[in-house]
Amino acid sequence: MSNTLLSLDGVDTFYGEFQALFDLSIEVGVGECVALVGSNGAGKSTLLKVISGLMSPRSGTVSLRGENIGGVGAETVVKKGVTLVPEGRRLFPSLTVEENLLMGAQAKRGGPWSLERIYQLFPNIAERRRNLGGALSGGQQQMVAIGRALMTNPDLLLCDEISLGLAPVVVRELYERMATIRAQGMAVVIVEQDIGQASKVATKLYCLRSGRVVLEGSPSSLSRQQITEAYFGLETTAHGHS
Amino acid sequence: MAILEVIVQAMMLGGLYALFAAGLALVFGIMRIVNLAHGDFIVIAGFLALIVTWAIPVHPFVSLLIVIPVMAAIGYVLQRGLLNRIVGADPMAPLLVTFGLSILIQNALLQAFSGDTRKLQAGAIETSSMSIGGTAVGHYPILVFVVAVGVIWGLQTLFYKTRLGYVLRATSDDAQTVRLMGVDHRHIYAIASALAFAVIAVAGVLMAVRTNFDPTLGPARLLTAFEVVIIGGLGSFWGALIGGMVLGLAQAIGARIDPGIQMLVGHVVFLLVLLVRPNGLMPKVGH
């Protein structure tokens, strides 16, 4: 398919002897918003680490626009247009907000995102640009983490649990901004434990369990029950329909 | 005037010690590596300047034009080729590797240059002085102090006012996450090491002009650098200057009382600081 941006095919990944992903295949189209849902330990974060280059697949391929990027390393993957907003935000504590954002520009990719655009998107971090990252609230830190990733001007943005530990009102605000971000034509992969939030924004949903894709489809075509069953691995009569 | 003499002596010792310590603090701050061969590289810089001044008849200070880039290159290659393999592993590995390196360097220098003591000849500046209130104040101690302040100011400015500075600090914070910004942390580590070795080059040449040196002097320089870093704390590069001045002043006062107890007084003051302010006079805040 010509509009495929990223595809993983038969990916196996290990932490030492422990296998975290099994023969996993997913596809992300240009401009698409894909949600990865699943419980703790399902392999969602591992999958994002493999795509972003922080981990190498032991077998299988990760291809971006047809080019294999599996195992080339995170610093190379980001230059090709894939950026991860890591779990736990991971701001640089000894850098100011602005310096954190400027770190994203180190990838030296041209594009629509600049300091001014980030400050327009998140006005309340603009006021705190001289503060150290650690001095901000959790929600503001997440905005800086997203802004820093946008500064790399990615074609594909990977978001790992951006709502974790944040108040519902802040989460709503973040997801509203996500719509603005996507309006630029950027593809997004969102990892969430909260199925509701993820299926609202996503055009495609993959449910992972024990390192395997157990359900895929568009959120509108999947029933709440199907997703819940796949999520928890319940064997019920409804399973036959999926 | 005794006080002025002590202060001048303290400025020279303190400046030199600050330069010994700055490189050690830089490497530890960014990579969490304690380089036990740090002192031996200071000695190498001295020998390198010696070779340069043998090969081409230039003043030792002019030899820095060659010694600084060569030492920086050694620092880059050492980090990239050897130390990067053990960064972030358990802290024992870098200790063992750099300890081995220290022994290797001392023996290699002994082989190449014998155990004879050497000195760089800097000419008139070594003994020239001016008179302040009837006391002869040497030009060289003032020069050492000014260079130390300049180097520390330069490092501080580089780290907090430039693009390379925030990339270095970010890499020190979180080497995994900088990779997500397209930064190769291995290269940044090597740049940090090259910077430290550039400072080592300056320290080595200033030391070799002031005193006799031989291949076995490294470990004592390392001990001094350690004491300075611990007295000053890891909060900023100015900590190295303050630590250096405290140690230099203690030794200068000790030497004034009795030349035999110069080092002892320095160590006692170091222990006192460790007792009262274990994180140093300018500790790292936050985190």
C-alpha cells in the first residue's frame, strides 16, 4: 500500500531471555492515528521502544516508507521522522523548559514546528520558559515532553501513556491539543491503558495481550465488549464474532 | 608582609589545583566516571610539552597550541574507544579500567623518559615579580591564578550559555532520552572527555613550569584533584576554584608555619570540610 508509513512484520523482541513481543505485525498509514491498548505488561511500551529504535527486534522487520529501520538506533530513527514521547515524560531536570524544547531541534529536521508554534499550542508553558523542567506541574511537564518531541518535526509521533498520573481535566486538554497537532498531517501512535480516551481519538485500534496482537480494527467497528474481552483475555461466547 | 606572601602562594597553588580538579569534575559530572588515571594524564601533558619544546624551540606556553589539541584528541579517542564501553555499567568497571590505565601510563613513561626529574623552562616569567607594599609578588603565581579563573569561567559559560552546553547537561541527565532527540550520547561523552583533556593540557604545562616532574607524580595530582572536588562540591565549576583556593590557602598557611607540614595541613582541612559539609561548599542542588 502506497500510503503505509510504518509497518512491523513478524517482530520478536526479548529482554534477555524473556520474550516480550511475539511475531507482532502492525501497520500505520500516513496521517493515521493508531491506538495501542492493553493491560500492564502487554508489550505496548516495548513495541514503542522497538519502533523508536531504543530496542532492536531479534527477528522481523520494522519498515518506515519501505526502508528497514529495525535496530538502527534511536538517534538515527528520529532523523528519519519517528519520535517517541517517553513514558514518565523524562524531561531533562537540569535544563530550562526552553532548553528542553530546543533539545528536540537537535534532530535538525525542518518542518512546521518551532519554539513559537509550541508556545502557541501550549501557552501556559510559554510563561515558564526560564523555569527548570522539574519545577512544573505534571500536566505542564507532559506538554513540554510533547513539545520537545514536536520540535523534531516528526512524520510519526509515538505517545507512551501521556495521560498517566494526570487529572482528567488536564488529560482532556492534552487530547484536544492532539487534534491540532494531527491537523498538520502527522501520524500518531497512542499507547493508553484507558480504552475510552484512546478509542475517541484513534482511527485504528490494536489490542495487545502478552506480547501479541489479539484484536484490531477501527474503534467504531469494534464493540466495547469485544475490546474489553480482548484486553482481559476473557473466553466468552462473544469471542467467536471478532 | 607575611599575609600577602601567603595569599600569593595560595593563589598559585589554588589556581593549579582548580585546574587539576576541573577536568576530573567534568568527567564525573557528565559520565559518572571516576578517572583514576587523571593525574597521569596531567603528567603526560607535561611530557608532551617537553617533547614539543625539544622538537621546536618554542616557549612552553606556545607549545600549548599543539599540546591542547593533541590531549583533546587523546581524550576523545580514549572515551570513544575504551571508556564508552563501560559507562553506566557498575561503577567498579571504570575504576578498575582507569586504575590499570594509570599503572600502564606510569610504566610507559618510565620506559620512554626514565625516572629522571624534568622541568619546562619558561624563562624570565618564572622568577620575575613586582613589588606591592615592599613585598615581592611573583608574576607567575598571578598568571596561574588568572588562567585558572579564565578556564573555569570558560567552562561555566560553555555549559550554561551555549547550545553544546545544554546538550552536555541533557546527556548528563539522561543519556537514553537524548538519543530520542537525535543526539548520539557516545559522541557527546567523547566531546566532554576532549574538553576535560584540554583543561588537563593547561594544568600539565603550568605544573611542569612550576615544579620538577617525573613519571610517578600522577597519583599525587589525582589525590589533590579529588580533595578539591570534594571540598568545592559538584554544583558548578566555580566549586573547583573555591575548593582549589581553600586547599591552596591551607597549604600556604601550613608551609608558613613549618614547610614540613604543608601537605598535612591541606589534608586536615580537607577532612574537616568532609566532616562539616560532606557535599562540599558548593553542592549540587535539585534532583
